[in-house]
Amino acid sequence: MFLANPSDLRRNGVLCMNKRNIDYIGRYNPRKYYKRVDDKLTTKQLALANNIAVPDLIGTVCEQHDIASIPAMVNDIDGFVIKPSKGSGGKGILVVTKVEHGRYYKPNGQEVTPSEVDRHVSNILSGLFSLGGKPDVAIVEGLIQFDPVFDGYSYEGVPDIRLIIFKGFPIMGMLRLSTAASDGKANLHQGAVGVGIDIATGKGLHAVQFDQPIDLHPDTQKELISIAVPQWDTLLHTASMAYEMSELGYLGTDMVLDKNKGPLLLELNARPGLAIQIANGRGILPNLRHVEKMGNHNMSVEERVAYAKIHFSAGNS
């Protein structure tokens, strides 16, 4: 845990919100490119154009009268996800893990009636979950197939991997694991567990829930820092590629591991939160300053990842 005293925070290399907003988001993220990450449908289209794998797009709902098309969209699949294209913080995401005779069931087994699905999508379209409350589009995606390597590490939900990318370098990462408190969603503010991950190895370093250090998953009692994320190099390369794709210098990438398709890009974030530092038990500023001191570089994605694994590993913190 970090002390609240500002001088202690600075001494520990902790990036605070004002400094993040002014020195990194404001300086390195041109506002004209925000739509590339704030609109998940645009992000998905960009990713596909850049040969980056994403969850299957089943369909979109753009108008209230199109809501009636959802049952036909999901009739022949085992599960699906409905999310707002312009949502943030995990709000407005409905996960259905079982479709049976026209009935829908959430990860915890609770049934969601067709009328509840219709109302949820209607709320998305009206902008209830979108940035600025503007009218939105509902995206219907294929369900991620949980990679069995994460059995016991997550509760009723798919873990995701957040990587902070600065000027194309992956500089800090964490795994977000759902819990009963987070209702099967990998959202730290709702009670998911955050596990800091070593950039060099993909292995767990330090774990927190509600900003408090923990050793065991609260629902499964699995030892958290024993985790090692498979296909780690592919995840690092995918995240690093998002720099050229988005043209944003300070970026959060959210990815998942599908047992059949491997790493998939879920979304990008031009204003990534600061809790990743708590999950890692250290500040991110030293890594940011390291990259800034390098000045302009002409490294490939492969070279940036190799550099990051040497210079931003836990052993160098």
C-alpha cells in the first residue's frame, strides 16, 4: 500500500491523477484520435484492419426498433455479450453464458428474461452507460471461451489482462480476476482482484482487492501470485501494436485469452486508471520517465517488447 503523503507518493514513483492528466494524457494523446478508443466498434474495426484478433462480432443494434432482432442473432449460439460501444469502466456489459430454449442465463446461473435484455439494450441506446450520456450503439459479441489455465483464479467470469503502453513500450501490467463481489466482471472498482504481472515473465507479483493486499482469491482460495499468464509474448506484442493503430502515446490495452483463439483485444483506453500501480505494489513513473529520456526512437514492435522485458521487469524496479 502507498502512503497518502504526497512526498511519500513521489518518492515511490507513484503517478497521481493530475500529473497523469496533464503530463501524459494531455501531452501524448491527441484528442482527434480519441474516437479510435472511446468507440469500441471503431476499435474493433481498426484492430481487424491491423490483423489484431478480437472477439467475434455477432451484430449491432443502432435503433430502438432493431432490438427485436436480438433473439434471432443469438438463437444458435451458446452465449453472448452485449455492451455499449461508448461505455467505460465496465458499465452496461451484460454477459450471458447459456442460451437454452430462448432463455438466457448469467454466469451465476440467474435467468435474464427477454424483456430484461430488451430493457438493457434500450438503456444502452439511450446513452445510460456512454461517455457523456450520448446516444449509443449496442454491440453483441461472441462469448469468450475461458482458458482453463485460469481455473480457480477467477470466479464466474473471464479474466482480462491490462497493459499500459507508453510510446509503444509495455511498461506495466496486471491481471484482473472476477469475484462474487464483482458479479463475474473483471472490474476493480466493483470488487475484482488485481494481480500485478511481471513484464518480463508474465508471472504474478502482488495482489489486491478493494486496494488491500491479499494472498488468496476470496472465493476460490487459490494462491494468486502463483499465476503465470500463458502466451505472454503474444500479449505484449499485441498491446504494443496498438500504439501504431491508435496513434495515442499513453494507452491502456485490455485483452483476454480464449482457449481456442488465443489472445484477443477487448478494448483500448485513452485514460487508463491508476490502480495498476497498487496491484503491482510500485509506482509507474520511473518507467514512464525512462521512456521519455530515450527521446524519439525508431524501434519495431519486436524491439520495443524485448527492450521492455529487460528494463521494466520486476527485478529492475
